[in-house]
Amino acid sequence: GCDGSILLDGPDSEKTASPNQSVRGYEIIDQAKDAVEKICPGVVSCADLIAIAARDAVFLSGGGIYRVQTGRRDGLVSSADIANVTLPGPSITVPQAIAAFADKGLTAVDMVLLLGAHSVGVAHCSFLSERIHNFKGSGKPDPSMDQFTVNTLRSRCPINAIENTVNLDQNPFSPLVLDNSYYQNILLRRGVLQIDQELGMNRFTRPIIANLANSVDFPARFGAAMVRLGAVGVLTGTQGEIRSSCRVVNKAVKKDKSG
């Protein structure tokens, strides 16, 4: 989605891919696009609007403010093909996650910082059902998860309730605040997704988790990581276009044959 491709509509567009089925908020980007087009048509790309909206969501969630670099261009192609939609799943291992982020030019520290976004939002029970009911076919929950957390999640996610949701941050006092409680929860074995908890057990990432759990500069470091993420895969210069509507590519302008 770094070139705004996730916003394009179509039967096989990126937004139809399985990992993107739970994405929401397209209408908010539409409203923002309508507003900027009225003031400065053809100037602000949909890709830039995504980055700006992410910054504002972070700020409104209490995660501080950071400066967004603009100048992105919108892509012309959107495909649900797995080669296009390479999003790490919740059961990915730490080495696999590090490799996936490294492939995009991001470090292990960037990865741990960006996963701090799990301090807000929800996960569908389908992403953690196996972990709390039948971990690796054992018929038991993941032994790395705190038993109180297991019981809490099971009450919200019975075996067949895969569409229910749970807070990614199990701190009852800040599920809607972007803060470092995500890392504190991991140290208490309360990570909701498997990758979350494994970060706290891996010898390479546990020191990073411990540092962030006790830091006061998480907002600034998170913002810096978001800026680095926002530079991945962008189109600039004469690449792509600046869409008039975020849902469709611009139509070719027909030349006036009379002149």
C-alpha cells in the first residue's frame, strides 16, 4: 500500500487479498482526498494521504507527533497476487519477521518499534484461537502465555467464535492509547499474538523489548520508525500519477483531434 495501491477498487485488487480483509477506513481517505482536491487539485497523492492519516491516528492515540515526508506518487497497478501482498502473519517466527523487515530495508529494532502499534487496536479471534485452545495440536494453550490472560481471551474467544475481537493490548487501562504497555505486557507473558510473545523470548529481540518497556522516549522512537517505514516502496518524480480519486486510476486524456 506504500504507493496507494490498496485503495484501488476492483475484483482482484490488493484490498481483496486475504491479509487485507480486515482493513477499514477507506472512506476516511476518500473524504480527505475530496477536501484537498477542492483546494489544490492534482497535488496531494493518495499515498501521501495514507501516511498523513497514519501520523494523525498515532497523535490522536496519544503516541506523539512526527513529521511526515511527502511527495509520494500513486501506483497504477493493484493486485491481490501473493507476490504483491507480502504481509507477515501473526504466527511468523522472529527470524522470519526480521528477514521480512530486512528485505524492506528495516532493522530488527525498527520491527520491534513498529510492532508497538499493537498497543492499540484489536485482533480477530481467528488469529489466536489455536494459540489459546490447541497450541501446536496439544489440546492445551500456549504455555508461554500467562494463565490469567489465557482465561480472559478464552472467555472472549470460544472455539467457534472466530469473528469476535480482543484488544491487542491487554492492559485494561490503556487499550486505546499508543504507549509502551505493549512491551510491558510481553514481559508479563500477555502478548496476544504469537509473534508478540516470541519477541520477548528470542535472545536477539528480548533486550530491545526490555529497553522499550522501561523507556520514556517510545513516542519519538516509534515516530522515527514510522518515517522509515513510510519511505519503503514509494514512487516519486514522474513515476505513477496523482489520482483524482483514490479508488480508480486517472483516465487517459483524449487529444482534441480537431486541433
